Amino acid sequence: MTDKIRLENMNVHFGSNHAVKDVTMSMAEHTVTAIIGPSGCGKSTVLRSINRMHDLSPNAKVSGNVFLDDADIYDSSIDPVNIRRRIGMVFQKPNPFPAMSIYDNVIAGYKLNGRMKRDEADSIVESSLKRVALWDEVKDRLKTSATDLSGGQQQRLCIARTIAIHPEVILMDEPCSALDPIATLKIEELIEELKERYTIIIVTHNMQQAGRVSDVTAFFYMGELIELGATKKIFTTPQKKQTEDYITGRFG
Amino acid sequence: MKGDTVFKWVTITFAFTVLLILAVMLGGMVLESFPALKHNGWRFIAGRDWDPVQENFGALSYLYGSVVSSMLALLVAAPLSIGTALFITEILPNRIGNAVSVLIELLAAIPSVIYGLWGVLVMAPWLQSTIQPFLIARLGFTPFFQGAPYGVSMMAAVLILAIMIVPIITAISREVLLAVPQSQKEAAWGLGATRWEMIRIAVLPYARSGIMGAVILGLGRAIGETMAVTMVIGNTPNISLSLLSPAYTMPSVIANEFAETTSKLHAATLMEMGLVLLGVTLLVNILARMMIWSVAGKKWSKA
Amino acid sequence: MSLTLRRFKNHSATLLMAATTAAVLLPLALIFYHILKMGLSSISLDFFTSIPKPTGEVGGGMVNGMAGSAIMIGMASLVGIPIGVLGAIYLVEYAGPRSGTAIRFSADVLAGIPSIITGMVAYILLVAPMKGFSALAGSAALAMIMIPIVLRTTEEQLRMIPGTLREASLALGVPLWRTSLKVVLVSASKGVLTGILLAVARVAGETAPLLFTALGNQFWSSKLTEPMAALPLQIFTFAISPYEDWHRLAWAGALVLVCVMFALSLAARMAGGKRGI
């Protein structure tokens, strides 16, 4: 399997705070990689550097390389807007656009960038919502406000919105932490299906979730990548003591 | 990337237009009043003789008119506003208090010229026919109520100004009062205080500087007020202790003379007056805001 | 101090405060009463269709003033609204702490300047060089009053939009400028519109800045480079005149002005939806 995403000596500074230290890791195509670690270890920071979200923080500085299919996304000739069309992101708290209907939310990635033909839009909306198993629940009220949906439905809507523009990679930043267990289960099942088409990187503070959904797990602590390996192996026979301590719950 | 750069520069340009406008305003006023500053010197503030033909510009009468009308208006408006603000926030139930607050905002929305219209066609004649003769009869022996009842007078200006600045003082005072922490009030309640005592002990001391700020903001508003005052003050440059006597304020003389100045120096002197007006209002506003921020936090106040 | 005395003081204080509130609301009631009474009796179809008649003649109207006001407010809005809104976007999306503070401070200072001085500045900028009073100068003065108000109210509204919305849009590969306009501004549109309508209502009633810019015009004029009539100006001129006829026209004008401002405020409230200002 080829490497879809490769981080090489990546560092992130927020002013004088060295938040992420010299990270080198790669994610293979069509795999689910989980990034775990205690609060403040830099998991989200690492994730956000993959789709150049730190560009928007004035005092954030990302150094090193991040390769998407062997091309460095931080190269000065690259427009971050294009990167974000190939690398999508789902956030911790579901954030559908409140001023838009369910229908418009799904194709927001197109509509905000220009016009779109009606039948093209219809088919994209239907296929995206079907893939997140939301179609049957909302097909009769596509034009109603997205905020009328439950938390779990909203998150699936956000995932539909993300996949509607056909990205190659999906980044998920603790996507289930604001949801109830049933909704969480549905999303985890979804991740299993989505990995056939996309490469997924998921940050989670829930170790059991990492164990359930991911193929590869990366354990971070204090901004450093401590251990990276097949999920089964990390959770049964971790190599580093810190990893073991975290997994056995000695610190959270 | 290109779209973002273009957009950024468009917004920067428009945002800095605000700075540009302020700079042009201040620079323009200073530049244009310069010939007058040189020619008039201190006579401007100390002299009473305002003679455009002879090019003697003593603005003391107008300074007097502005200062006295504003201060007296404050004297009338401040207690009324504070009392009202207290009534709305501490005594009335929330819904009714909000409704009354809305009514008072309505007062703030009335244009100055309409206050002036009502002042000159309703209030001043009423003063002339009813109140002023009464005051002359009973209190005419004091220097404050000497002279004939004209209706249009310092008194009319003070009253109309007071009505006009009440809304702003009340609104800001209300915000300040609402910022008083509940714990302070509860401490007083817990000691068995009556409502008035609670207000006196817990609310007013805490809100004091903020309310003073509100009052000073009202002062700033009063000094700059033009139309309503021009229509009811009589526009005669008197310096007199009598409230019945007509007077003249700085904004009024600018309003009346600027469109038809007799010489460049005349125009420049009016600019000079505008500059004084500008300086005073700026100082007063800044002072007021600092006092309000100390209590209610750095919110953009509805001034 | 005895309890009775304390209670007495409490009740007296409450009464006093109620009295001040009544005293404050009394002029409001009186003014509206008089505007309605005097205005309604002077309003006629003529008022809306004719220009003022020369002194001494009965009748006439203020159509030139109403049209003039509409034109100048329109022109002021054309300039003032984009500058205010886009400037606010700068403050929210791009400005660093120092330029942000500088611009906000300038806007607050501008908002507190007496409007007659704004008129003087517009005179310096547009009347003196053009050697004549004009509607253009009047519109400029009004625009200078509108801009700081629109800027600050728009900024306030834009800041209320949570950052997650911005992030969601950017994560979809939507450039910042489109995000700013089509997501943030659109989400805040109700509140922004309210602020704009209130700013328009404010300049609709302004008289002092027009005194030596637009000057006023007894006759019908739609030329932008010439003096133009405005409703508040006419109310002023007629109110201070010695003619009864003109007084009645002034009342009618006041009624129309108050109705327009009331309509604008009502629209502002309705546009505001849940956040009524």
C-alpha cells in the first residue's frame, strides 16, 4: 500500500510554545490511523497541520514537510484552498451552516465556490446522504434547516458535506466526543465503510474507540510521537513504557 | 490565493478610510482655523464683542451660553435620569422595565430639529405665557428671573437640552447598574436592608463612577447639540444671570452664520469655534468613556 | 433608626424614582401628542405633491424636501454601507491588535463628534473647492456620519458568529474571502441589516450637517452639484419663520419624518429577529 500522507520532521510552534516536536510518520492509503494521547499532547495540532488549518492562526509556525502523494503541501506554490479540497475535515462539535438547509449544507462545498446545475446537485446530495446512512431519515425534509437535526444526525450531515466534494483524505478531530453512544456507534460503523474510498486520520481521546475503528495507532505525549504501530499490537504489546502507562490508564 | 489578497486589500482600504476621515476632519479644522487663531488670539475667549465687520471676534458670550446651558441641563437631567434608571433596573419587573427602556430609546431617536420644532412652537410659548410670568411675579427680585418673558430663552434651552440628554444618561446608567454583581446586592438583602438601603449601600457605590461617566457623556451630548438649542435659545449674545434672557451657544452661532460669512476671517473664526467645540466634546467623551469602562467593562456603549 | 422610619424612607425613595420616570416619559407623550395633533391637521395630498409656496400664499408642500432627503440618504448609504461593512470585515478577519484598536478608536471618536462639525468638514472638502453648495456635499456629510455607526454595529454582529462556522467553510476548500462573505456575513445578515437600518434612520433626521452643505432649496432640484432641499432642513426653516402657514407645514413635515423613522426602526427590529436592538 502506498503512503497517502507522510509527515517528515514536522514541528509546530505557537509563538514560543513548541507544541509539536519533530514528528515523522506516514499514513497508508485506505487505512484508518488513530492519533491518541492525553489532553494537550498535540493531537489536534498535528491533525490541523495536515490540511493547513494553522495558516489562519497568525502566530502559528509549521516547519518540516507534509507530503500528500509525494508532493509537499507546504510548498510556496501550493494554494492551501486546493489542499483542503483534497483533504477534508470533520470537527469535534457538529457545525452545519445554520443559515442553510440540509440540502444546501451537503453541497456547500460547491455552492460557496460558484453555481451548480440542479440535477448534478440533486444526485450529489442523494449519494452523499446515502453513504452516511442519513438519506432515509431526511429525504422528505431536505429543504428544512440543518439545525433541526439531532447531534448525531448533524455530524453525519457534516461528514456527508465533507465527502460530497470527493476528497482523498478525511481528517476527523474527535468527531464523536459531543455525541451520545448510539450516535457514536453509527459514526464508527460509517468510518469502517468510508475507508474503502478514503484515507482516514482520526484524533480521539477514547482508547476503546481507537481500538475499534483504526488499523494503525499513533500515541503522542507532550508534542512528541512516542509510538506508532498496528493498532492490535499497540494495545496488546506496546513497546514504550509511556504507551503502556497511558493504555493501562495510569494517566489520562 | 489571488482572490484572498485582493479581498484583503479592499477591506484594508475601506477600514483605513475611517482613520483617514478622522485625520482629515482634525487636520482640516486646524488648518482652516489657523488664520483666525493667529488674528484673534486670546481675545477670542475673553472678549465679548463679536463684530465680523470690524473683524473683532470675542466669543465669550457664546462660550458662556454653551457652558451654562449644558451645565444647567445636566443639573436637571442627571437626577431625573438616575432616578429613572434605578426605577427601571431595581424596582420595575424585568418585562416592564425593558418596555420603559424602549420608550426612552424612542426619545433618543427623535431628531433634534423636531425637539426644536416642539420647543419653539409649543414649549416656548407656554413658558412665555404661563411659567415665566409666574416666576417673574414670585421670584423676580432675584437676579435669576429678571427681564421680560420672551419664551425663547436660556431657560427654554436648558429644558429642551435636559429632555434630550436624559435618554443617553438613562441608557448608560442602566447598563452600569445591570453590571453590579448580584452578590453585592444579596449581601445587603441578607442583612435585612430595605430596597432603598440596598441600593444606597450595595448598588450606588459600585456603580458610582460609571454613572458619573454616563452623566459626563450627557454633558458632551449637550455641548454639541445644535438644532433644538438654536430654535429655542433666542440667539442673542447675552451674558446674564437671568434664565429668562435669551442667549447664544457656539453651535448655534456656527449654524446661523456659517452659510453667509462676510469674510474669510469670519469663516476661519467660525472654524476656530468649531475646533474649540470639537476639542471640548472629544475630551469630555474620552473622559466619560474611561469612567464607564471602569465599571461596565469595555463594551461598545450605545453612545 | 426605627423600622418605621426606614420603611418610610424606602417608600419615599420608591415614589421619588417613580416620579422621575414619569417626568422623563411626560415630554415623550407631549411631543408625540403635538406632532400627531398638529401634523395630522396639516397633512394633505398637496403636502406630498407640491413644493413650498412663497410666503403669504396658503398651501404648498414639502415634496422637494422629501425627495431631496431620499436622494441624499440614498447616496450616503451607497458609500457608507460598503465602507462600514467591508471595514468591519477587516476588523474581524484580518486586523492585528494595533490597527484594530486604532480603527475602532477612530470610529468611536467620529461617532461622538457633533454633526455640525461634520458639516463644516464637508464644507471644507466639497463646498469651498466647488465654490458652491451641493447635494453631493450634503451626502458626503451624511456618509461621514453613517460610516462609524455601520462599522461598529457590523463588527459586533460578525464577532457573534462562532469560529467553527468559519473553520467548516475553510475546511471545505472555500477561500477566506468567499467564507467571509458567503458564510460569516450571511449568517450575521439579520443583525447587520438592523444596524444599517438604524444608521439610516439616524441620518434621516440630521439637519445641522446639511445647513452649509446641501443648504436647502425652495424649488425642485435634482442636480447633485446644486443645493438641494431636505425634509429636516425645511422643518427647521419653516418652524423658525414667523408665518403660521409655514408652521403648519413644519408640523406636517415633522409627522412625516417621525413616521419614516418609526418605519425604519420597526423594520430594523423585525430584521433583527432574535436579537432586537
